[in-house]
Amino acid sequence: METNVRELKAHLSEYLHRAALGEEVLVTLRGKPLVRLVSVTSDATPETLEDASIARLSTLPWITQGNGNKPMGSVNPVRIGPDEKCLAEIVSEMRG
């Protein structure tokens, strides 16, 4: 089933009920898909939802998973002037 944001706002309870019963509700904004309402299965736990989200995000080419370490600065930081500090140095000093 498909609806737009205005219709969803006007009949939110109805759409939530339909999604809870297993029907997929696609919400559009200006004719373009925005979100999908689906039922949460009873076996879903925060851990499984997190794992599923990470798995889905890892398929996107512009997302890289972190390793838990602080990001390294640029090998060649851009300096505005010859004696100026780069932004990474300023931030490092502020963090102390």
C-alpha cells in the first residue's frame, strides 16, 4: 500500500494498524518514496536489529565500517598560510 505524508498524518492510527498486521506501507513525499512502515517481528531484539542495520549499511559503497580507533589526520594537511596551523592541529589542541 502507498500513501503520502499528508494522508499518513491524517490517518496515522489506521496505517500503523495495517503495518502491524503485516501490510507494508510505503510513504511518499512529493511523489518520491520516503519511508516504509513494516511490522516489527516478535523475535527481533535490539541486537538483531543492530546487526541487520550494520549488514544493510555495509552493502552501500559510500559507507566504510570503522575500526574503533581515532581517525588519522591527512598525510598532507592543507594550510592557509605558511605559518598557519591546519584545522586538524587546532582541533587536537582544543581536545587537549
